[in-house]
Amino acid sequence: MKAQREHLSSGFQIKHVKQARFDAPYHFHPELELTLIIAGEGKRFIGNQISDFRPGDLVLLGENLPHCWQNHRKDWLTEEPAADGAQALVIHFRRDFLGEDFLSNEACAGLKNLFEKAKTGFSIVGPTQDKIARDMLALVDMPPFPRLLAFLQILHTIGISTADVQPIDTTEGNYAIAEGDLERINRVYAYVIANYTQEVHLDEVAHLANMTETAFCRYFKKVTNKTFVELVTEFRVKHACTLLRTTNKPMIEVCFESGFGNISHFNKQFKAWMNTPPLQYRKMVNEWH
């Protein structure tokens, strides 16, 4: 799976996605993106980060930030997903969708700051999440001009709701990858997303980056601030977390289905990432529910 550059025809576009499963590939585009999940749950991949998503999930993503949403695999479910089991309202817009000089207006200083914050993506939670979700759904049936005004109000509401905005990537340096590195790194992430529950081969990844294995490992660490092994392990641990929360599968099955080769290594890596052993994690999440 390769990260794909997506081209959009207009500066401001609303799309209501209805399908059995989210199937858009790992991709990026020059527009910002505001996405509300209406139905479906699984994992979202944004830049360097992997997180769970469920109905109500709301994120704003900056330009050229690679991302995709993947539903849980069918064997985690007791039934096949409905034809419209994955639904989302997606708004794409360009920074200059009201003209090149739009953001230079003093009244738009808040929006300019919002777009800068969105470069590494952020989630919108709390009361603001509920309000924005309602306002986004109302956009669908509006005439063009009222829709434009309502969308500007949505952006303004997000911009002033700092308490309900959570950065998606809090690591130092975030996902500020130079444009020259973007496509190469995206190919690597796409490969990992497609294969992290199986055996991942460093030689294949290095080939995707057109490098030797040693050169690739140095390059990946420099660009992303994490090693390639750390990336794969993070994906596997978070996959295991979902299995532990949503199934009663034995620990050995969780281990192998998450891509770990043996139970000892699984326990060690899970505890290192989550600060608790997997068995204790399952007990904790069961108590919360």
C-alpha cells in the first residue's frame, strides 16, 4: 500500500461518505481536512500516530499530513458490517479558499493560527465536539452562501475552543517532514500499516526508500524522531490494546495476531509502551466498562 496524493477540484468541498468499510488508502493532499466519524470504529493513522476511532470522532488535519481510517477486521465482529456501516462527513478546504489575501486580514488572525496548529493534526473533544458535529451535519442541506458562512463559524468556534483541542502528535518535532522526504516516508508508513500484524522485512522497506538497510535506519530516525522498530512496535502494541479491550481471546492469540513472535517479547514490549502488563491492562479496561 502506497501513500497516494489526492487532488481535489475545489477549495471548499463537503463529502458524505457511506460504505461498508472505510477503504481510502493512506494518502495526503494539499487541502486541510475536517472529518467527523458518524458510524464505524477501528484505527486511524495520522502522520506518526495510530489511535482508535469511533462514532463522534472529530479531527482537523493540516496540508499534506498523511492519513487513513481502517475499520476493525471482520473476524473481530460477530456479523458482517452493514452496507453503510462506515459513515463520515469530510470537509476539504484550502488555506486560501477565500482568496490569497484572505488570511492577511486582521480579523482572520485566529483562523491563520488555527491552520498552523493543524499542521500535525488535532482532535476536537468535549462540548465543542458535540457542537461542531451538529453544525457540520447541518451544512449538508444549506444553500451555497449560508453554507460558506456557517463553515466559517465552525472554524471560528474550533479556533477559540482551546480547552477542547488535543494535539494528535505531542512528540518533539511532530510530523514536520520536509516535502522532499514526504513521499518516501509515506511509502514506508503505508507498508507498515499494511503489514504490521505480520512479519515486517527491513530489506523490503529499505527497497521502498531506495536505500541500503543501514542508511534507511539512520534516515528514518533522523526524519521521524523514532526508529523503524519503534514504529512497528507501537502499531503492534496499539493493535493488541484493541484486541484486549474488544475480545476475550487468549493472550497467546492476542500476541500472534498483533504481529509479535513470542509471548515473552510481547509481554516485555507491551509493558514498556503501556506501563502495565497486558493481562493487567485487560482487567483495568474491563473494570472501567
